[in-house]
Amino acid sequence: SRDYSAPVSFVSAGLRKAAAEELSEEDSDEEEKPGKQEEIPKEFVPKKLKTGGNFKPSQKGFAGGTKSFMDFGSWERHTKGIGQKLLQKMGYVPGRGLGKNAQGIINPIEAKQRKGKGAVGAYGSERTTQSLQDFPVVDSEEEAEEEFQKELSQWRKDPNGGKKKPKYSYKTVEELKAKGRINKQLAAPQKELSQVKVIDMTGREQKVYYSYSQISHKHNIPDDSPQQPLGKDSKPQGFALPELEHNLQLLIDITEQEIIQNDRQLQFERDMVVNLSHEIQKMSEVLSHEEKAISNLSKVLDMVEECERRMQPGCENPLSLDECAKIFETLQDKYYEEYRMSDRVDLAVAIVYPLMKDYFKNWDPLKDCSYGTEVIAKWKNLLENDQLLSHSGQDLSTDAFHRLMWEIWMPYVRNIVARWQPRNCGSMVDFLDSWVNVVPVWILDNILDQLIFPKLQKEVESWNPLTDTVPIHSWIHPWLPLMAARLEPLYSPIRNKLANALQKWHPSDSSAKLILQPWKDVFTPGSWEAFMVKNIVPKLGMCLNELIINPHQQHMDAFYWVVDWEGMISVSSLVGLLEKHFFPKWLQVLCSWLSNSPNYEEITKWYLGWKSMFSDQVLAHPSIKDKFNEALDIMNRAVSSSVGGYMQPGARENIAYLTHTERRKDFQYEAMQERREAENMAQRGIGAAATSVPMNFKDLIQTKAEEHNIVFMPVIGKRHEGKQLYTFGRIVIYIDRGVVFVQGEKTWVPTSLQSLIDMAK
């Protein structure tokens, strides 16, 4: 009967055999057991396993282990084959091992049958041929046995029974020094710890150390092997003096420390020597530099004292300005650093200023305007500071040249300006022109603002254009290059005085034009045009009103007086005058002449004669063109209306020819003007570029379409979300906030401009 309380046993893989065969195999196993057990040594025979299952050693091995690899995965023929598909997706190649590098085994693991029912390894190695090929590991049982015996012998007494000889270690002085550099136990901050008494109780006997460093040195010299307790057979040591050994060891440690300390001291002294040598070199350089500076300063001091001696009143060899300049040049060239560091202002005030006063004492700026410019320019290079000074003159205390000009040169200028007459401007303008590059800017501004301008302003207030024979522009305009915008406050009173003088003026007086013409480019365009419209244009209008147009006896003086102002007044003002005061009377005379059976050749000559009186600029104005075209139309109507009555032979053809010729001239003139403007634009390149720049995104798309010959036009009556649709080639698009949307299959897709061009092509 079976023991159902035992654990469940599993039947090994393979084919199930009949019960009769199993019984016969069990009987045969029982018969074979006695013989087999006799072969196995008793110490290796295991106890019988108490299991409830039937152990079948008759099976020769795993049924599937002997199959070839060709049948691998054959069970998948009964399934959908998902396992093989998953392996192939993950890169598995049939016939190779699994893993990234195909390191897996190819054949399934083989099972090896054990001889009896003993434990694992009881009958020797159970490795198969396949495992030896896949995992070639050499058994090292003999090596393990030898290692075990070797470890075991360490616990036993020396079989020879002899004493071990003590081993001594020897150190050279270099080794001690090297060790002292690595382990700095006795460094300066740790000297306090070196005097501490230490009791060592870690060994067999108590030891006393007088520094922590001795503890680290206690194992440097190996002692003898630990003494064995005296047994019955052991002999006592013949020579054991622990005190002497301790003292010797102490002496050795002290000597080592002294050697290490001396080596460190020697290294320190060598480093100190190197540092001191560098310090000596640096100090020698500083000393040489200081000696050079002292010698330079002494030479500079000697030169200054020599100048001071020669400046005394009773000196035999007084100092001249040229010699003083040479001395300052020497100071600047040879002793530049000392010259910059010294106080040049005090030196120049003491030496140069008296000489400069003596040089300019007899100078008259208006007679000899360039006197002293070269001398002052030379002293400017010698005395002026490198940095730029402000215009207020507040840095006079730090710049010797500016102080020289303000205190020595400026008083002469003030005196001469006080005696100067503004109408005699040539000498003063020449004087300031010759000094403009030498005088500091702020001093020149002071002269123009504080000295010259008040004199000019006072003179303009006293000027009367009706009585003064000298025109005002002759003594105001020469100041324009120097003063420019500073003269603006003078222009308004000048215009007022000129306007008052023109109240009783008649266009027949040409002196007004001579007086006003120099001011055209000086006044601003707006103020000039306002002045002309207020004071000149009304007078010219009155003159045109007085003009009588008589084809038989024409007086042209009044017309010439008006046309003579063409360059002074603007074209629009002149055209307005002609439209208002000239052309109505002129067209009226033409109509009355045509109504009295005229001679058309005379009319043609009269028409061409009047037209030749105007300049091309006036004729190009649209209003003037319209008036002359109107005259041609009147002439044509007059010729065509008198069909029944008598008419001069060829008159109609002459008038038609005149009309055609005049219209063609106008057309040619317009074409020439357009061509000239186009050439100017092309030369500048600015106007053309400005006109070609698109104003918005739609214009940019249109420009690109023109460049690539693509049709771009709106789709009439078609919108998307309120946006106009366009055709760009064969594509339908719309523009929204600077983005192009192209019609796709279902939606509108935003597209770049280049992609749109590629799609259209």
C-alpha cells in the first residue's frame, strides 16, 4: 500500500510505461542493489531516503534531451506560433544562442542518470559532455587540499624545533629624511603634543612613551616572536635585558628625529636663501630706479634754477622766449615723467608769462593779425594738458596754456574789439580766422558771444536801409563761417527793417532785388517765403494789373519787372500771380481778336511770342500748360466755327499744325522729365529701393509672384472666415495676420512663402 501522508512525487518526463514493465524493473533494481553497495565505501554511503514516491532510475535520461535542435519549438505547430514570432522580432536567429551577443546555449540542458539513490556528488562528478563544453571549469580539489594542509600546519609547532633568528631592518639617512618629509609628526604646530607622556598597555607588558610619534615607530623594528610560556621542557632565555633594549630603542628614535629635524631646518634655510636673493634683486632694481629718478630730478632742478637766475632784472644774459621754449622742449623730451608730475602751471607763470607779456606789448591785432601764431602754437604743444577742458574755463588752475591765453593774450583782444567798428569787419574776421586753430575753443566762444555779437547787434539796431549806402550783408555775411547760428537773433530785426523800407517800393526799382538777393540763402526757406509773400508778391500783382495787353503796340516793361523776380519768389507764387492778373486779360484779348476776322499768321506769332517770354520751369507747371492749351482750343474752335464765311486760306491747317506741334512738345518735355527723374533715381539707388519695398505682406507675395511669373489674383465673391481668397498659380490661399494659409484636403494649412512658391511651380 502507498503512503499518502508523504510529499507528492512527480513522474519524470517521457513515455508512460506499462505497470508490468515497472514491476519487473523494480525487481531488477532490488537485485542489483547489494552488488553496487559493496562497491561504494562505507563512509560515503548515504542513509536511505524516506520518500513516499517511486524513484525510477531505470529511465535513461530526459526524453527530450536527446532530440536534435531541428525539433526545437516543434510543439508550436499545435498553437498560433506567437513565441517564435516574438523571438524573431527581438532579433533571434534560428540556430544561434540567445542574448545580445548570442552567448546562450543552443541545446537544452542534458540530464545525467545517477547510479544509485545517494546524495548529489556521492558517485563522483555528474557533469555531462555538454556542460563541460559550455562551462569548461577545472576542478581544483588537489589544490584545495594542499592549501588546507598549509593552513593547518601554521597552527602546529615548528617540526624542526629550532629558534627563529631575529630580523633586523636597516635604514639609511636618505630614507629617514624621505620619511620625515612624508610624516611630519613633529611639525611646529604639534610640538606641544610631542611632550606628552603616553602609557601603552596594548602589549604583554606596560610601556611608557614620551611622544605620540614613538607609538607609530614601535613596530618599525620587528621584535622576536612572542615568548611562549615556560613549560616543563622549555628552557629559560639566556640573555633578556628589556631595560637596555628600551633605552637603545629610545636612543635610536631620538637620533632619527634629530636627523629629520636637521634636514627640515636645512631645507628651510635653503628656501630662505633663495627668497633673500630674489628680494635683493628686487631691491637693487628699485634702488637703481630711484637713483635714476633722483638724478633726473636734480638735473631738472638745475635747469629751473638756471632759468630763475636768468630771469632776474640785473642778469647779464637774460632769458629769451625762444631759449625758454627750448628748455621746456628739453624737459618734455628727456624728462617727460618728471615734467608731467611737476606743477607746470606755477613754472610757466613764473618763467613764461613775463616773457610772453614782453613779446606782445607792441602788438596791434588788426594790423598784423598773424603775429605770434607760431610762437603760441609751439607753447600750446608744450603747456596744454592731454585731457580736454570744459568750455567754461573752470580748469584754468590746472592748464598753463589756457591760463596763458586768458591772462596774457585776451586783454589785447578786448582792447582792440572795444575800439573796433563793426562795419569794418574784414580785419577782425581775418584776425580771428588766423587764430581759430590756436586759441582754445572756450576762449573763442567767449570772444564771439561776449565781444563781437553785442557790437553787431548794436550796429544792426542803428542801421537804416533807406539812408545807409553800405548794404548790411557786406558787414554781416563775412561772420557766417565763424558765428553761423549765433547770428540768428539778428535776422528778425533785419527783416523788419527791410519790410518797412519796402512799403513805398515799386517793382520798377531794381535796387530792392540787389539788397534782398544775398539774404535768400541765409534766411530759412520758410521765413524767406513768408517775407516774399508779405512784401514783394502784392507789389508784383499790382504791377501785372497795370499791364495793358495790346497786340498792335505792346509795352513789356511791367511784365519784365515781374518776371525778373522769378528766382527770388517761388514758382507757385509766380504762377498764382499769372493766373490771377495776366492770363484772364490775355485770353480775353485773344477771343476778341479772333472774332474780328484776324490774320491767323499774326495770331500764331503772337501766341508763340508770349509763350517764349516764360521760362521752362514756369511752362512745365500744370496751370500754365492748361492756360496755353485753352488758348489753342479757342483758336481751333474759331477756325472750325467759321465754315460758311470767308476764311484765310490754310488757316485751319496752320492752327491744327500749331496745336499738334505744341502738344507734341509738351509730351516730349514730360517724357524727358520722367527720363531724367528715372536716371536720378537709378543713380541714387535710394528711391528705386524705397519704391520696391513692399508695404505689407500681400504686396510682398505679389512681388514674389511677379519675380517667378506666377499669377496672383483675388477670387471674386469667395471668402473664408471673412478673408479674401486668392489664386496663387493653381493654389487657393488666403492671408491672415501675415500668415499664408493654403487649402489642403480637409483644412487650411499655414505655409511659408518659399514653400508656397515651390508648390505653385
